[in-house]
Amino acid sequence: HGKALIYAACKPERAEALLKEFFFIDRTFVGFFGGKILDSAIVGLICYVFCLIMTVAAGFQNAVLISVIIGVTNVIPYFGPFIGAAPAALLILISSPRNCLIFLVFIVILQQFDGNILGPKLLAGSVGLTGFWVLFAITLFQGLFGFIGILVGVPVFAVIYDLVRRWVVSGLKKHGKLDVLG
């Protein structure tokens, strides 16, 4: 298997370093996607509960479809909620402009809750990037690779960021300038 191949091709200390990197990459990707899927499932469930309440209170229709759209598109970082809200709002608009407006207000509140409370709690530590770097990664990778870049940009950038960070720390230690960091 892969571990044996790495040990066969590299010196033991280099093999250990490579395996450590692969473990970090695996942990970053699994943590990010696992956290995003759980976050999106919770957002979809909250949306479904809201839609059920609105079904009884205001004759809302398509609760399951709307909630699935919101939950699935929420997997896409930053832009997903907007991508999902548009077709869901159009579905609601067909039957009731008033309900569409109520839904849009709910989505704004839900996304604020998700972006500021739920998402950070679930994804804390999975990628180790600030909000700025997450947005930077999404923008950069979307520009380079399109939709696939939006999906994988954050964990890929997190791995690159960690490698550069460790390289800088190593260089500063080597030159006795570690105090520059802080």
C-alpha cells in the first residue's frame, strides 16, 4: 500500500515527514468537508422547520424542495447560500410574493446565524484560516478552476498556507529571528 511505497522510495526520516504531511492534508480535507456537510444539513433542517411552520401559518408550498435546495447549496462556501436562495425564492414567488419576502428575510437571518455562529463552531480548527483567507481562497481558486475551485479551494489553500507558515518559521529559527513573529 501507499505507506510501504513511501518507505521504499525515501529515507526513513523523509518518509515520516511525507506521511505527516499526508495525514495533515487528509485531516484538513475530511474536517472541512465533514464540517460543511454537517453544517449544511443543519441549515437545511432549520429551513425545513421554518417552511413547515409557514405551511401551516401562510400556505407555504414545496417545503421539502426548498429546504433541500438551501441545504445542498449551503455546502458551497460563501456564495452557496445566495445560489440556493434565488431559485427557492422564485419557487415561493410563483405562489405568493408576500411569502417570498418573508422567506428572504428568514434566509438572511439564517445565513447570519450560520456564518457567524453555527459554521465557525462546526468548522473551528478544521482548516485553520481566518475569514479573510477563506474568502481569498474561494475567489482565487474560483478564478483559476471555476466551480471545482470554489469547492476545494479552501482546504487546498489551507494546506498551502500551513506549508508556507512552517517554512517561514523554520527559516526564522535557522536565522535566529523567531522574535519577528511576535
